[in-house]
Amino acid sequence: MSSGSDDKTSSSTGSGSGSSGGHCSTPDSDGEVAEEIAIVSFERKMDTAEEIVEGIGDRYESIDILEYHGDVFEEHWGEYDCFVGLMASGIAMRKTAHLLDDKWEDPAIVVIDEELTWAIPITGGHHGANQVAQDLATMGAIPAMTTASEAAGKQGVESRAKALDAHVVNGDSTVKTNLAVLDDNLGPVARLDGPRAVLVGDDVTVLKRNKEGGVVIGTGSVSGASKESFLAAWEEALGRTDYDFDDVEFVATATRKEDEEGLLEAARELDLGVVVFDKETLLEHEGPTPSKSKELIGWPGVSEASAIAGGAEQELVLEKIGYENEVTVAIGR
């Protein structure tokens, strides 16, 4: 059994790029996005497995159900980006431990109980397991993520790569850069366009974009703006340009808006990553339209500044427009 589509709903801090989901089969890929899923289930739990397919199957290119037997993981190792074990974590751990070789190449593994209470990534948290656990959370499961950055409520560099539709070139560097994330010392992702040669040390994580070109939706809102308002505002803004949603690299906003549920839901529906910029970065890329927020709280207008900061050329295609006094949008490239 299978059903398809991609899912791409992480948030990040930085700049960069949408639709392939960031999955890349090359050896230097971070493997961040899980696109091909296998649910491994005992025969007596098949109804629950079918329920999972019904609930999240449309978020992936394929989602298959495999009936459990002693060698099922070994037989299908390398065929899937992520295994969802509908079983006790101890079973999944014992049956896969001898297969694990390299965190950049091994499939991710998530276990979930029959009642869909807990979704527990046990390997490959930054390589698809956290993503799948978060998707299972939409069915009521509690994602028990133990990767340091997520446990601290922060986005690691692998998650940033996902939001930017990029992949990590030098995986060993992420140990140091994720420690910097935990200490709030990493800052936004620097964007370099070539041709040029760049010399980096082993504490610099290099992200390579999976595709070139496109535009960035910069957006702000009042608190509590609905998903429908964001979608309508973005559609109206793009309608005033020569671009459409297929041309959008990602959605950009301010760190103070990163938990805006309507924004996140709208980006999730469109399979777009969300990139957030801090106050200092936005002040460096302030747009031409005056904003009351600068007078009141010291922040520049979020939509224009984030669209400029996120664009490859750092210029506006469309200056800020408002929608129903709820959402503001600007388009950058």
C-alpha cells in the first residue's frame, strides 16, 4: 500500500531555499527529509498501520506497510528513508543495531505504540526521524525527540538545510555548528553566490542548494492570523507578479513570528520551508515602506525586510501589501 506527496514544514534561522523537500541521494547529502517510508507492523496491529497511512500518507512520495518478521529490517535496509516501527522500542533496537553503520547513510527509525501515544525517534533524528515524529503528532502522538537542538526548542543546521531546500556537504562539521546553535552563537546562514572559491574550517557547515532561482515570500501578521488569511494573502501578492507558488523557494519571517500557527500551517499546506530572521538581520535589510512596528518595538517591517534578507539578489519584486488587516506580504528575490 502506498500514497504520495512531499512534506516540508520545518523552520530555520538563516537564508536560502521549496518543493523537492531537500532530499538528495548523493553521498554528501544530509538525508534530512524522509520521502519513502515503511511502517513495520505485527499482523495484529495492521489496522493501526492502515490508520497511519490514512493520516499522513499524502505527505510522502510513498508509504508502505511491511508485516513484521525477524529479518524484515535487514531484508529492506536501504530501500526506505525511514522505518516506522509499530512496536516496542526494544524490538526495533535489537533488530537494527547490527545494521547501523553511518548516520549520514543509515535510514531513520521511529517507533510508535499501538495507541498512537508516543512517537519516538531512535536513530536519524536529524535525518528524517524527527520529521516523521512531528507528522505523527498531527494524529495525536507526542513526539519524544532527544536530539539536543530540538530538545532545547532550537533548529539544528540539518533542519535549517531542510527549510532552505539545501543539503549539508560536510557532515562532520555539524557537531560544532549544532553546539553553536545550542549556545545561540551561530547566527543566520550566510548566503554566497558565485562563481567564487571559499576556504572554510571544520567548524563551518556548508549547505548546497538543491535548485537555483525563485522568489521568497516575506510575511508578517497580527497575532493569531488564520491559515486561510496567510494563504489568501500570499496568493494575492504573487498574483501581482509574474511568479506563482511553484517559483517560491521558502517563506521568510521574523523570529518573533516563528511560532505563529496560522503561518506554519499555511507553509505546511504548500510544502514550503519557513526561514526566520533575527532583529539585527532584518534591520540590516530594512525595506522602503515605513512601518509602525519600528517606532513601537524597534523592529523594521517584517515582510519587506525578510523578503530582502532571504532573496539571492536581496531585492524586492513586490513591496509590502496588506490583507484584511491581518497579514502583510512582500516578494523578494
